[in-house]
Amino acid sequence: MSAPVHSLNRFLAEARPSATYKVMDRVAARRAAGGQVISLSAGEPDFDTPAHVCEAGIAAIRAGHTRYTQVAGLRALREAVAAKFRRENGLDVDWQDTLVCSGGKQVIFNALAATLNEGDEVIVPAPYWVSYPEIVQLCGGKAVTVACGADSGFKLTPDALAAAITPRTRWLILNSPSNPTGAVYGRAELQALAEVLRAHPQVLVLSDDIYEHLIFDGLAFHTLAQVEPRLRERVLTMNGVSKAYAMTGWRIGFGTGPAWLIEAMEKLQGQQTSGACTISQHAALAALTGPQDFIQQSRTAFQRRRDMVVELLNQAPGLHCEVPRGAFYAFASCEALIGKTTQAGTRLNSDEDVVNALLDEAGVATVHGSAFGLGPYIRIAYALDDVSLRQACEAIQKFNRTLLD
Ligand code: GLU
């Protein structure tokens, strides 16, 4: 066989496909083949986008808002984003300090692509959202993962941060509430990390606040740039409408950070997507400026679901799950299942085997913890109605009870 003529970009060739999307694709394929699956895999709210937001999108089309906007976003939306950062996060932000992108993912991509040179290091606390290390890799950087296990509440400690920083460190990625663990950083914890960062002025911080409003038990949300204003000039605070307003498919994310960085990200975006979808921007404007009661309603529903799911998972033999304080994920250790054999004769050698067998034999889709940098765990997204959640947890319990030693 002759050598292939075409080759992939080497950064892409070495990157892994999105593990969450791989599971979502498997679910879609099984359903298309007539299979019944309860999916606890995708991290997206099951609620409909609020009606007034949908109406704003429809009205935008009717009004002929179907052309390009400015690359950085509609001025009115950027003003609303700045007002959101002022109102909810206490950040002194002007509309020019903001950038609107096609989803939160593009905010991250833009920031890293705009700043990383080959071999630059990005500290990624593990467990992490599956896409962080891969975006770093795609941008030519090197993800330096720092293990943050259950003993530290799945959170980065100041000592672990200090030990991971090198002269090549360009970024630290923080995500609170966290995907996949639901861990939430308190003010004092962020302050302690900020103390370490202040001694390393070359390190930028990406604060991924996308789950900001999904925070339970009356806990307050804190973000690094607010907790330590002296770091403001090197923090990119990012957020979006996907999780807060059940708008994942509209693809609108946004960020605020130092002017040089926002400018660089805008330059990149201008050669890439030309800016986010105009219709979605009008809808996002309605979400940010209209009634906010949806946020409280969905938070209440998610807290109720969390309580039910964590209780049912902890009743499943071989699973152990701490109570997550935010987001809509439960991250359960499945260590006690490793080495067991399923009714269909599959030996479970890893958390990925557990996830595959759960899908094949119990009809429940989850995502393996090792895809998030910590195994053996499974991530359960409880963004689903209560009845389906109960059914899924009971199917998991039954599956676990019938495993053979
Ligand atoms: N953030 C969500 C998740 O973790 C959506 C899918 C993705 O982009 O990874 O499931």
C-alpha cells in the first residue's frame, strides 16, 4: 500500500473526539435502530427555552434581522452582557470589554488559539470537562492536568496549583460549579488560589462560569475576578445562555477580559465565523434583559432531582456519590464494580466498560469518568424529568445487583 497523500493537521490528529458527543451519538444510533435508552449523558437542560426568548428569535426573523452583526456581537447584546457581569458578578465591565461567540466552547477556543504557542502549558484541574485538554491540544498547547480527587472535594488546592506552575504556564482553567463533579469553589478557596496566582504574573485564568446559576443549598456563587480584583487584568470570565436559560442549541456564549485579549479573540473570530448567529443574539438579548424567574424555577427543579438521584445512586450496590453542590451532574465512584461480570458475560475492567454495559444491558446512557480525567467513575447528567430519572436509577440499581463476582 502506498503512503497516504493527505494527512491531518498534527494537533488535530493527536486530539481525541469529544467523549460526551461520542456517547450522545451512540444513544442516537440506538434510538434510530428502535432501542429504548434513557440518556443521562448529555449535559443540557431538558426544559424548553422560555417562551419570550423563542418569541424574540421569531420576531428577529420577521423583522429582517437576518444579516451579519458586528464580529464581536450586537451592540445591544454586548451592553446586556456587560450589565449582567455588573449586576450578577460585581465586575466593572463596559460593553466594549465583552465578546459574543457561538457558544461557550468558542469563547474558550478563541482565547486559547489567540494566546498559545507550541508547548505553552495550560493547567487543567482533573476531573475536567472533556473538551478543555483537547482544545488546548488543538491550539498547540500542552494540557497539564492536576489530579483533584474526592479527598479535596474534586477541587484544586493552592499547594497543588503552586506545584503545577512552571515558567511555561500560560493559563489556568477554573470551572465552578464544575462539570463533571458539581463541585463549587467558595470565596475563601478562590482567594487562596488567587494568592498563589499573584506570584506568577505570566499566568492567565479562564474562569468558566457557565453553570453559575445552577448552584444549590443556598450557596452563593463567586468568580475569581470579583474575589480578587487585582487579577482582573488577566482573567477571562466566560459564561453563556445555554445552561441558565435552556438555550444550548442557540449557541451563544460570551466573555469579558482584558482589552488586548478581547481584541485578539475578535480578530480571530472575524476570520472564522464572522460572529454568532444574528437571530440567536436577539434571543439571548431577550433572555438577559427579560424576566429572570426561569433561573430560580430550574434551580429548584435541579436541586430536587439532585437529591433524588444521589439518594438512588447511593442505594445502588457498588456506587458511591458525594452530594454535588451545583451544575446538573452526579459523579459516582464505580470502583467496587471493577472486576465484576455482567449477566451478558461482560467483565468490567474499567469505568468505560461499566458505561458500555449500562447502555447495552440496562438501557441507560452515562459517560465514563476517565474521559473527564478521573476513573473509575461515571458521570450522570440529571437534566431529565423526574420519572425518567427514577426509572434510570432503578435500572442502574438492578444492573448492579445482578453483577457476578
Ligand atoms: N457540556 C455538556 C456536557 O458536558 C455538553 C456536551 C459537550 O459539549 O461536551 O455534556
